[in-house]
Amino acid sequence: MTTDQSSTEKLREEILADAGREAEKIVMRAKQDAEALLANAAAEAERLRQERLNEAGAEAAHQNELILATVPVEIERLRAARIEALLATIYEEAGEQLLVRKGFEYRETVIALSAYAIRRMEGDTFVVKLSDADQAALGDALAEEIAGRAGRPVKITISNAPDISEGGVIVEDGEARQVWDNRFLKRLERLWPELRRQIAAQANFVPKTGSGGNNP
């Protein structure tokens, strides 16, 4: 081998060696860059995951607060519904007891209801309407007993009306211009708002207040 050939071969080997070393450096830097990218990606993924968890936790806490805020409202709604159901039951039972005339003396009640109406009406002539059965059962002296409770001289006629089967009376003046309906269920319906208030107050369903006044 000549000197020139030897020098050329040595230069080629050095170039190849340099290229190999440079390639190794490139590969090493690529690996390091890849590892850094992977680490950054993992850190970003963890950050996003934690952010989503925090958002989900905040939303869950908010939803929990909303739910908890509705609890007192729902409790009060259920309580009010229960009270209304109890009062409705009382109303129905009161009506049933009136219809079967339980717990009171019927003749005395008819006299009191008739006199109560007459004392609040003008005039001196009145018609007290009863059911056929009541008119027959209570007798002719009923008109005189009612007049004795009227508080002033009045003339009373007892008449019958087929629409008083539930019990009680309807009182009219002589010209039927004034009418006082004291049939039992009608009177209960008329008095119920005040009775309902008193029952609710006595049962501590609502705060107690003064009476709403006299009801007819």
C-alpha cells in the first residue's frame, strides 16, 4: 500500500468514527428529549386529572349544598300536607257525627240554631223549615220554644222542606227576603275556616292567634 492510499484510508476511518460518535450523540439527545416529553406529558395529564377531580369535587359539593338546601323546604311541604290531611279527616268526621246526631241533644240544637238565626234577622214573622221527619218528631211546641229564645216578640211557623235531610234548619222571614241556612253540613262548611284555625292552633300546627270573630 502506498503512502497516499494509507493516508486516504486513515482519513476515511476518522470520518466514519466521527459520524458514528455524532450519531450516538443525536440518538442520546433524542432519547433525552423523548423522556422529557413523556415526563411533561405525564405531568400535564396528572395536572388535568387533578383539575377535573377538583372541578368534580366542587360540583359535587355544590350539588350537595343544593340538595341540603331543599331538605327543610321538603320537610315543611310534607308537614303541611300531613296537617292538611289530618284537618280534612277531622272535617269529614265532624260531618259524619252531625249527620248521625252524635254527641248532642238534637231538639235543643234545632231550637238554638233557629233562635240564633232569628236574633240576627229583621222582622217579627219567620218560617223555620225542617225535614218532614224532624217536624213530626219534634212536635208542635217547637215554634213556641224557639220564640222564647228569640229575644223579642216574634211569630214563628214551622214548615217542612225536602232538602233538609241532613239535619238542621233553614230560617226565612215572612217574605223570604232573608234566609239563614243552618243545615248542619252548610253550617259546618261556613264555620270551618275559623274552626280549622282554632284546631290547628290547639294542636300546635300553627302559632296561636286571637279569634277571628263570630261566624254566622
